[in-house]
Amino acid sequence: MTLSFAKKVECDFRGYRRSAVGDPYDDNMLDVGIGSLGRFAMHLVMFDIDGTLTETMKVDEECFVRSFMDVLGFANIDTDWSHYPRTTDSGIFDDVFTSRIGRSPTAQDVSQFRQHFIQLLTEASSQSPFAPFAGADRLLSRLAQDGSHQVSLATGGWRDSARLKMASAGMCFDDHPAASADDALDRESIMRISMQRAAERYGRLGSAVYVGDGVWDARACHSVGIPFIGIGAGSRATRLSAEGAVCVFPDFSDADLFLRSVYEITNAA
């Protein structure tokens, strides 16, 4: 099993290596192309939050949909997030608002919706604290002590909601360089901003890998040109593999296997 797994990572990662050469940060702070890596290059592991580090997909969806009704009176929101061209809180809000109202939302429109959404999440977390994905908190701690890898966050959620979810689940959002739906409407830009902020904090980085749970994560990684590790089980795992995940884990309970996979991917020749 180990041999076949390693072979799969190697084959899939070569494709990402070729597509990463043109990354916009290659010439200044982030060299995603693996060909120029030094032996002791620092590598970046970027994490999504909802459905990856925290078990919050269901409550997030419920509060998001309820906010549309409470704030704007919008019913019948399509909750298959893969149907949206920009699968982020800000991107989905922009698309739904524009299609229903006939104009783009103002900053005040966004702020009013976001504040109500976060209030609902706060109430939900006070009733029942959010749970981390199995092993997520311990994994972040291990990576923080690792001499060759660093962590950043790239979430499609708004910053305050991400901070709340991680804190409720026993993790600290502000421990890591991060980008969120406050920074951009699309995931590709959020990933690039997270990489840039990581490079500003840690110094020049050799390679990056993204860890997430959605098909939108896989597609964004393909566009940016970095390998994608999926988090999911059953049909979700199958779909993530079909979308190009180099490997898929149900959670982080086997941290040793996960970290070996990260090392293979980021150190691939």
C-alpha cells in the first residue's frame, strides 16, 4: 500500500510541478516551481478551515442561509456550493445578491449581512462548541515545530467567522499567516495572498501544498498550480480524487501518514 501510494503522489505531483512555473510570486517571494528548490528549502502547507480543520460545514451553511432570509428576505438559496463560480462567503453573497437585486452589493450591504451571520455563528458556538476535525489541533502543533514546513490558512470564509470557529475548536487563527473572503471574492486569489503573507513572515518558500475538503479547493489548486490534498470520506473522497487530489484522508487521526505524504509531495524531485 505504501509503494502504490508513493507512486500515485509522484505521478500526480509532476503535473502540478509543470503548471506551477508561472506562479506570479515565483520571482519575488514564493517559488512554487520545484526545479529550483534547494536542499534545505522551507515548504508551505496551506489549510482550508470549514470541513478541514473544523467540523463546521453544517452549522456554517445553516447560519449562512438563515442570514439571507433574516437580513434580505431571500429564500430558496442553492446550497450546492460547487454551482457558484466563486465559492467563498463574499463571492457567493455577491452572486446571490446581484442576481436577486439587480446590482452589486455595497460595502454596507456586505457588512450588515456578515455581522448577522457571525452573530448567528457566535450563538451556535455558545450553545455547543465547535469540534476540530480529528487530529487537526495536534497536527498544527507538530507542523509548527517542524524545521522544514510552515503553516498558513486560506479560507473561503470571512476572517471573523474563521477566527471564531477555530477558537471554539481549540485552535488559534492568528497563530498563522492567513487570507480569507475579506481579501478576495475568489479562492485562487485567497490562496495567492496567503502564500504571499506566509513568505513575508517566514522568508522565501520553496513549494506549497493545499489541504481542503471541497471540489472548489481542488479546482482552485489546479488553477494556481499547486498540489491538493483532500479531506473527506466515502463519496466525497471519490469526488476529490476525481478532481485531482494527489491523496485523500478522512481526517488527521493518522498524523504520521499525513505528514509523510506532505513530505513526499513537497520534496518531490
